[in-house]
Amino acid sequence: MAFHAKKLINDPNDVVTEFIEGLVETYPGLQYLDGFPQVKVVLRADVSGGTYDKVAVISGGGSGHEPAHAGFVGEGMLTAAICGDVFASPPVDSVLAGIRAVTGPMGCLLIVKNYTGDRLNFGLAAEEAKSEGYKVETVIVGDDCALPPPRGIAGRRGLAGTILIHKIAGAAAAAGLSLADVAAEARRASEMVGTMGVALSVCTLPGRVTPDRVGPGKMELGLGIHGEPGAAVADLQPVDVIVSHVLKQILSPETNYVPITRGSRVVLMVNGLGATPVMELVIASGKAVPKLQLEHGLAVDRVYTGSFMTSLDMAGFSISIMKADQAILQRLDAATKAPHWPVGVDGNHPPAKIPVPLPPSRSTKSDESLGRPAQLNAQGQILEVAIEAAAHAVKKLRDNLNEWDSKVGDGDCGSTIYRGAAAVLEDMQNYPLNDATETVNEIGSSVRRVMGGTSGILYTIFCKAAYAQLKASTQGVVTSKNWAEALEASIAAVSKYGGASAGYRTLLDALIPASAVLQERLKAGDDPATAFLLSSEAALDGAESTKHMQAQAGRSSYISGEILASVPDPGAMAAASWYRAAALAVKYKYQTPS
Ligand SMILES: Nc1ncnc2c1ncn2[C@@H]1O[C@H](COP(=O)(O)OP(=O)(O)OP(=O)(O)O)[C@@H](O)[C@H]1O
């Protein structure tokens, strides 16, 4: 199937020039050369060719790989980036313009990814610059490890490992080295790095129709960065498996692409290809480090995670591994003003990260649970069945709650409630069930520890308020009147802190009617179990009635009335569900005392 991707652009022909204009507006240290649309060169605003007293480091290539290359222009990295059109090598005149703009008496180093167009355009520009009297050296980077050694003349492709070469050469130049020495460091580094990519989708070129080549449930291994097909198509695997495969391929002794052997020190780069969330990239890095250490016997000295050399909006990542020594690490750690080089990565890695111990609470109250009594009294037994029934009921409702929440919120209400209920069931073996007041407090602690989300904090407040009310009003046994007052106090607290009242389409719309009926039935002289059961019917009715309410609290308040009318409020349904289950269990227990 082919599709026309949605893009936030104007004329597809202007994307590169408009990118450059935006880039220099964003970073005061960057400038661009006059000469749009043919000449697209980003350079350091503080460098002027005639007088620049360091080696200029210049790179570039087709656009579509942002932030490469222009985002790596800055003191300590590139002096200029020559931008071609999307996935098209820049013309000779642009490269020449860039060389003239930033090259002083020390000369310039051109770092070129190994693609025929780039080699030819940068190569011819280098020759012409030399004939104008400039000192020019060129380093070609071909770090692709996905394919067996090519038989033709093309050689290996240049991929994200090139960014590490930019950094090393830029730092060497900033340190004042000669052109020959900067080029030698860059060349040496380029022989130490290997890269391989994995794609989950192809990229969409601005203004063009894109074939959905990869297809659902599939991934491409060993792709280039221009949307060209990967070396192999495979079923999508967990990232753990993908990372293992890619590392093995890069470090393969058969291809012997990188001079890395057991005991080597390396740096790792996990590079997003344009549409991969940071979370997924960081997960991949977290998995790659121990694999490099334990499976390959390598010391991982630095980890760079982010989007460095993308392929427009391709989903996927590439992994680069570079053999490191002290000299390389020093260049990688050197300060730079290049806006897209990551900060906070320098410095030695400990062999393993031990988490910082949780700081103890300053409160004098012991965090120890009071513990489950050996023998449950009558109230303890009722409490036990009620809690168990309530927790099981909302656990069962997880998928429904998530489904409703996905229509009116973020789709996690059931999972949040499930976490709380599961923790309550697990912790219950330590609840002091003969002491209802303390048990309520313990339920609050379980919920607070695991639940999170809006309902997590609301139920924590709910339990705290109930606990405070029970503590103040009971001596020993908790009466039904005490429970009713506790429910009322909890509702008041949730309303106070959450700002919602009756009719706001929240969990209060189940609990407020329940509380009213409970009080009313107890006053009318009903036995506690019956009053509880009748009030639970009011909770269910209240929860159902939320369908007809316009939301005024929580995420649902941003949703149209039409969508809201199709489902009840998930929080209210959850509240009614646990309340109803507890009431039924209590009623049953009263009828069949042990
Ligand atoms: N101010 C409020 N007062 C009382 N209940 C609220 C309030 N805001 C939201 N709720 C209840 O919380 C339920 C949603 O709980 P959930 O834990 O899923 O929160 P969320 O909106 O997903 O937010 P997040 O998980 O990001 O905190 C809603 O269905 C509603 O019943």
C-alpha cells in the first residue's frame, strides 16, 4: 500500500532552505552563506575564512539526516556543513563556497560519507580549492557493517559512525593540530568504527508518495539512510534480540570490519532514524551495554543515545561501536558548542550502576506493618472478605476500564486500578485485620506505593481521610455509623483536593450517592449489611449516570460531549465496582456466619 505522509511543511522544494533558516534563528552561533537556493552552507558565525587560525573541519551531504550535518557545526566540531537537497549530494559549487568561507592558512579537512555523489562532488571541490591555493585533506567514512565486503567499486556506506569522526576531528582541530595531524586522527578513527541499522518503516520524502515496503510485523535489517531497502527482512523481535543481532553483526570476526577484540574499550552510539521515541532508543542503549560487556568482553567507556544521523521520519535505529583509547576519549569528551552533540555523556563509566538507596522517611512512625493477627475476630473476617471481593472485582474490570478510558482519557485507568488492587491483595497477609482503622491506613499505603496516576493519589487521599476519621471517632470496634462517617470524610477530602463535586463525571458520582443512601438507610434502622447493599446500588446507578454528564475534571474534560455519551466515567465505574463487590461479600458473610 502506498500513502501520502502528512508533513508540517510548506513547499516540499523549500524544506532544506527553510530548515537552515530555522536553524540559524535557533542557534546564535550559526550562520548561513548567502546564495540560496543553490548554495546551502551552514557555518560558524564567528569564523571567517581569511583569518581562521585553526584547521577547518567541513562535512555535509544530502539533507534529510537532521540534525546531521548542520546541527554539528560549532566550536570543537564542524566549522561548516554543506547541505544538499533531500538525499542528494550537494553540488561542487556549494562545497567550494563552504571551503572558501571557513578555510584559513591552516587548511581544511573534508569528512565525506562514502557515497558516489558525495565522493565526486566533495572530491572535485577539493581539487578546485587546492588549485586556488587552499590546503585540503579528505577522509572518507564507510562504517556500514550490514553487508559483506562489496565486490564492486562502491565500498561500504557511510552511516551514523561519521558523527563520531566529526567530533574527533573537530576536537583535534580545536586543539590546534596541523591539517596532517587532524586528518590522521580522523582517518584512524574512521577505521575503528562500525555501524548497522534496523528499520521498522521506510521514510517518507516531502511531497512524495511512499510505498509501505516494510509491512506490519516486519523489520528491515542493515539498511542505509536514504530509504534504500535493508539487507534482509525479518519478523519484528523484542529489542533485546535485535540489539544482540546487530552487535554480533558489527563485531563479526568473519567480516572483521572493526579491530575490536575481547578486552577492547569501546564507545557505543545508539542513533534514532527519525521516528523512534527517545524511550526506545534509551532502552536499546541500556540493553546494549551489558551485552557488550558480558557477551563480547568489552569495556564500554561512553554511550551516546539520541538522533544524530536520521533518515527523515524512518522508525528504527542504528548502532555504532567504535574502538576507543585514551586519545579518542579525550577528543570525544572535549567541549563543543555544536548544538546537537549530547551533553552529560563525558566521564568514566563505573563497571556497573548500583542504585542509590531509598532515603529513609524522617517520620518517627515505623514503616513496619502491624502484621496480620494469628486469629481473625468477627470484624476481621468481614473486613477480609470485603477487601478481597472489592480487589478482585476491580481487577476483573481492567480491560473494560481501559477501553472506556481510551475513549475519554489516556486508556490506563484499568491498569492503574489493577495495580492498586493487586498490591492490596498481596499486602493483605500483613494487614492488621482485627483493627479496621489501621487496616484502612495500610490499604492507603499499598495504593500509594504502586498505583500512580490520578486515581492513585485520589485513593491515597481517600484512605488517609477515612483513617483520620476512624481514628478520631472509634474506640475498638468500628460501628456502621463510623464507617458511614468515614466514607463521608473521604468524599469530602477527595472533593477538597481534587476540586470535583457531584455531577463532574468522576468517581465521586458513584461514591456521593452511595454515601447518601448509606446514611439514610442506617438512620431508617436498616441492618448494616442491608444498608451497605442498598447504598451499593446507588453507587452503580451513579456510575452509570455519568454517561449523561459533561466532564468537568480530569482528562475527560477535554473530550466532546458526543464521545463522552458513549461510555461511563471509568473511575466512577471502578468505584462502584469495588463498593458493590464489598457490599455483596459483607451481606453474604452476615447471612452465613462462620
Ligand atoms: N478531580 C478529580 N476528582 C475526582 N476524581 C477524578 C478527578 N479527576 C479525575 N478523576 C477520576 O480519575 C479517573 C481517571 O483515573 P486515572 O488514574 O486513569 O487518571 P488519568 O486521567 O489517566 O491521569 P494520569 O494517569 O496521567 O494521572 C477518572 O475516570 C475520574 O473518575
